[in-house]
Amino acid sequence: MSNPLRDMEKPDVIFAIGTNMTECHPVAATRLKKALTSGATMVVADPRKTRLAKMAHLHLPIRVGSDVALLLAMAHVIQREGMIDDSFIAHRTTGGPEFLEHIKQFTPEWASEICEVPAEDIEQAGLIYGRGNPSAIYYTLGITEHICGVDNVQSLCNLALMTGNLGVEGGGINPMRGQNNIQGAGDCGAVPANFPGFQPCGDPEFAKKFSEAYQTEIDAEKGITKVTALNTCGNGIHAMLIDGENTVVSDPDKNHCEHALKSLDHLVVIDIFLTETAELADVVFPATAWGETDGVQTNTERRVQRLRQAVPPVGEAKPDWWIVSEIAKRMGTPGFEYESAKEVFNELCSLSPIYAGLDWDRIENGEYQWPVPEEGHPGTPRLHEKEFKNGRGVFKVIGYRDPAEVISEDFPLWLTTGRRLQAYHTRTQTGRSAGIEYLLPNETLEVHPDDAATLGLAHGGLAKLSSARGTIEIPVKVTDMSPKGTVFTSFSFANVPVNVLTGSGYDPVTETAELKVCPVKVEPV
Amino acid sequence: MLTTVNNVDTERSLKMTLDGEEVSFSDGETIYEVATRARREIPTLCYDDRLEAFGACRLCVVEVEGIRNPVASCTTKANDGMVVKTRTEAIEKHRKTLLELVASENRNLDVNPLSGYASQELTKLVDIYGARTGRFQGKKSGTTNTNDKNPFILRDYDNCISCYRCVRVCAEQEGDYAINVMNRGFHTQIIAEFNNDLRDSQCTFCGQCVQTCPTGALGDKKALRDAETEGEIKKTRSICPYCGVGCSVDLLSKGDKIVGVLPAMDGPANEGALCVKGQFAFDFIQNADRLKKPLVRRDDGELHEADWDEALEIAAQGFLRAKKRYGRHSIYGVASGRAPHEAAYSMQKFIRASFGTNYIDNCSRA
Ligand code: SF4
Ligand code: SF4
Ligand code: FES
């Protein structure tokens, strides 16, 4: 997030797109509710009539995967009505003139055809966002899990840049991170393109820095992504170490994924349960769980916070860092003589400029938000206040593209997937917590009453749900939460493996899977 | 809006006299806020500093010179030149009588601390004021909704004192309006929408009403399973393991077992709020399915328990073999977005330092 969570109580206009926030980030949503109570206006763009959508002043139930068209037309309206921030564009950005020229062609009428919502509503959304002082954008995976995920994010940036809504209190562009430490995994350099602290792998200077620190010659080029790695298992990639991820259930195209992992010579999995992924491994190590482990995690507003051990680990479980270090030592890899989590974290701080002012003792009370470039620095609750990291904010000229697969005669409905309030991810944890099943006993497919009638589906009855990749069976819930023509379910239940169906494409830049859009057909069983 | 809490002295110089001492305050502060800042302890029951003051319990009354009746300090704004007494004999007597009355209506004064964050408030006050006198033989108010089979929230309205904190937290903090008030006065009863089970209401089971309840009328059913479990309750500050908001929590443990979770009122990301997952989905770590020993695949094709040395050796040799046979670009690492930094950091270092590649990723792509 560019802005701190507490800023969520302060916007004048809230634009929430592709986020089911009341279910996925409930506590953040309570802050938006407070902003609404004190008079903020909210626009929600989401195919589904979520709780957040019901609270909105304007809800745009856009067709799944049509976000870019909506955002282009909103930008069009903002420019046409003279609501752009000329001074911000002139002093803080580049590419403004080209972008402003580009959007002249994208009228609300044009977008209306693609998004399947009235042009007047698109016009209104543009006017409301353009008028807000400040306007804040919130989004989650509904924006990124598309083949055009990067385009979506960039289109949101364009909106914020043209209206000067960056670096201001109560404004900004705010992705809500879905997992407790997904931000932290990136901070720590567990990505193919960056060393710890987002120091790019492609830059020889940093390759040299880490080659020296790790006493090994490290490639001065990016690695491949997990998606590519899974695609080349048995044919390029022959061994994998997976820590705490249930790849088989959470990734798209389950069968492909299982097949990939099975074709490895050597698979080692570290986890707290014998997940579907761990079952395929040659060696499985028991890790200590939350509540049993000392450590650090970074939240969605870049706040670096301490996790603390409350109880002893079960059985012989060990912390992940200890397990990884023991394997490394046995392989003769230098630099793994850690005695504690504290030593590991302090080494990270010493190599990462955004953590340079931090160490284990300084984060005791969680008051720092990175970057913290040196000791004594107060941290950075709000990004881009005076300047952007690379000087100026860059406008990107973007066009609309259809999803990788579109509906057809064979697969006439859109399937979109998401999370539920009471379940988390693949339910390895919430599914094993007492009482949660009372609130969410099983998964359902949400179908609009009109579609249910046409297809002959009964509320509570079973349906066969198929895509080009496979078929699953799932109970039907008839509800107007889903718009006509679109069905929804979550990927939380292993007995309803929705990711057998998904996986039609990937964003060419980030290789994020298009989990949000998949043409399907639904039949009664 | 940007007022002067930090430099009250210099800006406007509003002053009042508090128990004979001159104190400064800024415009808009209530007597209660000024007094608390000046370290006066004024008892309250219907007050939660995250909510709009309500003025229902009248425990917080103080004497203000020139006003005949005592005023509720939580709802009365401080005025320049005000002379306030927080603890006169008359006021203390009034408070004791109020507490005696409240105590007489409540079946159960001794509430297990696992009930919730604020569950000891009434009991503590009753004891401080020596109000267990039984001077009033009150009728019991409210009734228990024991039919509600939800596994998380105990609703025992026999203990309800009608402070409306639950209703207000639900409306003001959560914006959920899941609970409401039925009837007024003595027959007041806090009800779920349509007087039904919470599951059938707008309730999201965030537990906030439980945590603000000062009497244990609403209680944490899940934590109370361990009410009788041996051992002191230990509190450990940590962070919720679910989404990226990063809510601060206090883990409650007895011996080797986590028995419950309290929201941290001073948590920077959540300021006392939690959702159903952070509040109630903590016991997965005690599930019987937890892996307890390393497993290795043996010749029969099945996974079998092994000791650490053997398993680590097999893991290490497998990677070395792959490197020798297929080259250093044949090994890939996937780090977790769930585990702490130390896991992700050591994972990426493992790949980079062992193989000199950047063949590492995490689960954010799916
Ligand atoms: S648990 Fe939360 S949503 Fe439910 S009644 Fe209590 S405060 Fe309201
Ligand atoms: S309590 Fe809920 S909102 Fe807070 S971090 Fe946990 S899952 Fe997220
Ligand atoms: S605390 Fe002031 S009236 Fe209850």
C-alpha cells in the first residue's frame, strides 16, 4: 500500500475495485466503514454484489476481466471534464501528454459495451473519482489475477497520477495483500527478479554484492518464475524445495501441477501438515507453526512486526530457517551457522537498504513501516510524498485486451473465483480450527436466479461445472450476489478443486495466473 | 481537525481545575478525557474509548461547581475555568450504590477471565467499591439465549447490564448492525436481528462485542472450553497468521496450549479490531494432523517417519545429485507467503548461495 491503513478512515472518495474487502480483509474494511460514516463517497467496481458493493454509493457490476476498459473510460471522463491535476502532471510525472491524447478515444459508451454496465454509471464513476479530494484506490487479487494484471494495476496508477492522488494523506493506490507475509517474502528476496530489499538481480552491481555476501558467484540475470519452473519440471527443473505452500491445490490447473511435481527427481517439502503437495514429496520436514515460532512478518502497509512464540512446538517440529540451514550445511553451502531467528533477521537488515535502519530489537513494538534507510529514521508510512523512487511517476499507454479465454457456445458462462470470510486459502488452517465448519460447512457455486432457471438448477442441488480443462461437481446456491451470466466459487475446499478448471492464461510480465476468469458450462446432475 | 493534543499549553490555553489542580486541555475534550490524561481514575462501565461516549451507566459522574447535580464526565465537554471534583464523599457513595444495584441484578459476578478482554471490568469495580453487600434484592434481568448453537459466542443475558457497548461496537466499529436492543428499561434485552441465532443475522463473528462486554454476558465460548484447564493464563503478543492486514493479538496460553486470542487494543494495524479468523481460528496448530516427525519415501513408495539426521542427509544428497546430473539451473525453490521472514530469507539464500542462480519464487503468483 502506498498509504498507511489508518489513512483508510480519511479519503473523501473511495474507489474499490476487484476487492471483496469485507470478507478478505475485514479489519481494513471496518476502517472504510468509518470513512463512510464520516461522509466519504464510495464507488465499487466488482462483478458481484458483495457486502462492500451494497454499501457503495455507486456499484458497477462490470463483466469479469473488463477492468481496463472501465479505467480508460474513467480517465477519459476526468480529462474531458477538466478534472486533471496539471501541476502534478507537469512536475511529478512523465508521459502525461501521450497518455492524455491516447484516452481521448475511450468514451464511456465504448466501455459500456465491454463492461456490460450503463455508460452513465461509468461517467458517474469518473466524475466521482475525479472530484474527490483526496480519492483513494483499493484493490486486491481481483485486479492482479488476470492475464492483464499488470495493465490493470498500471491503469489504476494512471488514474491516480492524472489527478495527483499520490503521496497525499487519505489517497494513494492501495493493494491489500492476501497473505500474512506475502509482502515479507518479497522484501526478503524470495522472488526471481530481486535480491532482498528489491535490489534487481539483473544489475551486475547487486549480483556482485550478493556474490560476495554469499561467497558464491551468482548469475547477474533474473531467474525463472514458479510458473515457468512448473512448466519445465522433468525437462530442465529436476529438484525442488517447497516451503509451506500447497501448490497442488492453490495453483491453477491442478492436474498439470500434480503431474509437474511428480516428474521431479527430488522434491522436498517443509510444512506443518501433510498437504496434498507434501504427499508427493520424497522428504517432508515438520515445521513449527504460528504460535510456536519467533520471527518477523510485514503487513500490507509495509509495517515490520514481531511474531512471538507462546507455546513449545509439537513433536519434533523445527523452525523453517533451521531446517533450510541444516540442509544447506550438509551440502557444504557456507553462511548458514545461525543460532536464532534474530541472527537471520539481522543479516537480512544488513543487506537490505529498506531495512537498513532496523534490527530485531528495534522492531519490538512494530512502529516501523519500510523504507527505514538508516538508524534513527522514523520509517515511511506514506510513499511518494515528495518524489517517486525513480524520480517521476510514469504514465503508461495501455489498451484493452480480452481475457485469454472468452465465453463461447460450449462454455457460455463466466466463472470467477475468490475467498470466503470464514475460510483461508486452502483451509489447511481454518479447516482445522474448531467451529469454523459451523459457519462454512461446504463450498457452493453461486448462480443468479435467472441463470438457475434457464439451466434448470435447484438451490442446494448438485451441478456439474466444466471448463476446457476439466469437470467438478458442486452444490448450487441461487443468489443475486452473482450477476447474470457469471458464477462464483472459492478455491478453499479440497473436495471442490476449482483449480482443476482455471488456468487459461498468465500475465506475460508477472506470470500471475488468470484465476479470476474462466469460461465454463454448468449443468444439473 | 488537526488540533493540539500535543501542545495544549501553547495554543489556546484552556484551563480547568481538577481536584484543586490546574490542568490544560484542548477544545472539544470531555471531562473524562482530561481527567484520564491527568491520571485521575474515574470508574466507568458503559465507556469504551474507541466508541462514541454514551452516558448510560452514570458511574463516571463528577461534581462541577455551579451545577447542582453531578454530571457524567464521559459525555460532558470540559469548559474553560470549570472547577471539577472527581472523588468527593457524595460521589463515591453514589457510585457504590449504583454498583450495588447492578450487582444485585447480576447472577454471576465472578467471570472467568477467558470470557473476554473487558470481562473483569464490573467485577473489579464491585470489589473496589465493596459493593457485594446484597443490600438490594434485585430481580434478574434478561434471559440466556442458550439455544444459539454457534461455537464462538456465549450469550448469557442474565449478566447483561444494558451498557450497550456490544450494540455500539457492532454498529460503530464493525458497521454490521448485527445486534440490536429490544424493549427499554429493565426489560432491555440485547438481541440478534429478529431475535434469532447469530448465524442467521448479519453477524460476521468478529468477536468485538465479546471483547467489549464488561460483565461476561457475552463470552468467548471457544476460550471458555479451557476455563477449567490447569494453569495460569499467559499472554504473548504476536500477529494474526491470516491476511495481510497484520492485526496484533495477545495469545492466551495455559501450559503448552493456546486457549484463546485477545485483540491488542494498541495494535498499530488493528487498534483492537479482529475478524473471525484472527479471533477464533487459532487452534489449527493443536490439530492431531500436525506433522511431528520428518518423513522420507522408502523403497515401498510410501512416506515413513525418519529421524532428522537421515531425512536431512537424504534431502541434501538429492539436491547435490540433481546439480551434478543436470547442472545448477535444475533446482528450484518456492518460499512461503505464510511463514516468517527468516523462512523466506533463508530459502532465497539457500538457492542463491548453493547454486548461484535466482531460481526462487514465492506463492504470490497464485
Ligand atoms: S461478533 Fe461482531 S458482527 Fe457479530 S454481533 Fe458481535 S460485534 Fe457484531
Ligand atoms: S484478524 Fe482478520 S483482518 Fe486481521 S490480520 Fe487476521 S485475518 Fe486479517
Ligand atoms: S461511563 Fe460515563 S455514563 Fe457510563
